[in-house]
Amino acid sequence: MKLVYLDNNATTPLHPEVLEEMLPFFKEDFGNPSSLHQFGRKIRVKVDEAREKVAKMIGADPLEIVFTGGGSESDNFAIKGVASANKDKGRHIITSEIEHHAVLNTCKYLEKNGYQVTYIPVDEYGVVNPEDVAGAISEDTILITIHHSNNEIGTIQPIKEIAKIAQERGIIFHTDAVQSLGKVPLNVEDIGVNLLSISAHKLNGPKGVGACYIRKGTKRLHPLINGGNQEMKRRAGTENVAGIIGFSKACELASTFMEEERGRLISLRDKLQNALTEKISHVKLNGHPTKRLPTTLNMSFEYVEGETLMINLDLEGIAVSTGSACSSGSLEPSHVLVAMGIPHEIVHGSLRFSLGRENTEEDIDRILEVLPPVVEKVRAMSPLWED
Ligand SMILES: Cc1ncc(COP(=O)(O)O)c(C=O)c1O
């Protein structure tokens, strides 16, 4: 049975060229980039080159890139770093109700430690209204953190408008762009952002490495990890050299193929969406119909449990998810879909299909062959289903 992987928003397979690029750093190129001898100097040059490539990918200066241990660390660093450095200035933070838990739980942690957080609601498509953000600003606001795109539904936020509001009021603006990198154009100058989080494993790079972009002049930010002078004293610890090299190669590859891939993935995604809507009754798209990541399709199937569908698909070798990877396995309904005002029973029938570089038309055809009879079988067992 050919396995079909449609959970690329959870993580992506490592690109073979990325692995190739990383291998020497597990073998002969083992030096510590902080060492002054030739073993170290050679690696320092490589890490600096990698920094240039990652910076180029988002239109930043290499000195504005701090490598981290992934998206969650970048989010924690940006949010806690600003909160800690600005606590005498103010203690109010604005975010949205549908952020990733890396942002939401960091905000909740700060709430327990003397900060106030406003969670901006979203509309039925999962879009934050910039006017709501403007309306929530107070004298005490030190940070606005709104994600670039959502991992569960793929909705892309009006990030430039929100950044402009923050800029006009002199408030630091952070965006979690973990799901957007390599999928849609991302340029820090164009957005007008102070801080931005990215992660390598969402674009066919290695796990456990990411970066935080810090705009030049954003001084008010405390480090999350104290220690040595690495990463311009912003993030201590010997660098994950192989990971950083892999991350930079993944960026290079993604920027080369992004335009071509974008068109291809949108057509696969839309084929899946249209055919599922045609073949199965009582289905609904969750997320914005157009302002959406090319990779993401989230649909609700009424009168069935998403978990039951997922398990049935898994038995057929098809991997999808029911919401974010972090919350699957729990019976908590997705906070994203709930915030969009979707009734609980429909939230529970949701599935996320997330596409990536490896997916083909054949994969889509395979789901279209398997899913409709599975839905029919499961519905036939439901006491609520009468058709
Ligand atoms: C929007 C978003 N932010 C943050 C993260 C966390 O990134 P990482 O897995 O690199 O810690 C994820 C991962 O799913 C994500 O989708």
C-alpha cells in the first residue's frame, strides 16, 4: 500500500539535498564556531553564510537573524523578551484568540505573572479585524503579536494593516510566520514588522531549529537563554550547526521553487476541496476561501467525528490531522474553529489536509477514492444521521 502523507503543516520530510548539506557537520566539520582555531573558524564562516541565506529569504539583514531551537522558542523569546524588557513601560499585550499554543500559552504564562493580555476575536473565516486591534490598544500596551497565517485553517491575516497600526502607535509588533515561510512571499520590510518567528521543519528542513528576526533598533528585548555570547548575545548556547546549515539550504530550495509550487499546490488543494464537496453531502470549508495558504484545506463533515475519519484513513495508509498536531489526541475541540463561531458538533467533524512538495495528483485521487465511502459507513452508524 502506498502511503499518502497529507499532514505537512505538522511537519515535512527532510529534503534529500538538505540532508546532504548537513552530513559533513556531523562528521569532519565538527568544530565549535566560537573556537578561534581553524576548526572553529571554518564553521563560523559556514554559519555566517547560512545566516545570509535565511535573512535573504525574508528580506532581512543577516545581523537581524537570531537562530533558535525552533518556532516555539522564537515565539517565547519574542514575547517574553519584550514583556520582560518593557515591564516598567507597560504590561499589556494584544494577541488573537486563534494563535498557535506557542503564543497563547506564553501569553497565559505572562498573565499569571502580572501582565494583561487582550485576545482579539476573529470572524467566521478566522480573520482578525485590524480595527479591533487598534481599539484594544491602551497606554499600557507594549506588544502586539498576531500570527501571519494559521496552522489549522491556513487563513492569512491582514498583517500589513496590523503592523501599520502598531508602527503608528510606536508599539512593538511580532508575527508568528512559522506556517507561511516558503509557502507565500514573506518580506519583513514589506510587512513592517519588528519581530518574526520562523521554523525549519515546516519547509523540508530539520526539526529543532528556527530563527527569530529582530529588526535593527529593536533594543528592548531580553534574551530567553542566558550564557555565552553566541548569536550577538541574544541567544546563548553552542549553535546547532548542522541544523542551521540545513535550515539555510531548505530556505534556498524553497525560494527557488515557491512560485511553481504555489500554483501546483493550489490546484491540488482546490481539486480535493471541490471533489469532496461534490461527492459528500453536508461538508463545509473551514477558513477563508481565498486568503489561505496553498497547502491547507480544513473541512467539516457533519454527523461524524473527525477522529473516527482520521483513524479510518490511517488504516488505509493516509495521514491527515484533526486540528493542530499538538492538540490531536485530546478531545478538546479546536480553539481555532470554536473562535470562528463554528458549533461544537461541526468542529468535532473537522479534518485538516495539509499538502507539501511530495504530494501528487495520485495522492488526491487516493483520498477521493477512500474518504467518501468511509464517511458513508461512519454516518450509517450514527443515530443522528438520517438521509
Ligand atoms: C503557527 C505555528 N507556530 C509555532 C509552531 C511551533 O514551531 P516548532 O514546532 O518549530 O516549535 C508551529 C508548529 O506547528 C506553528 O504551526
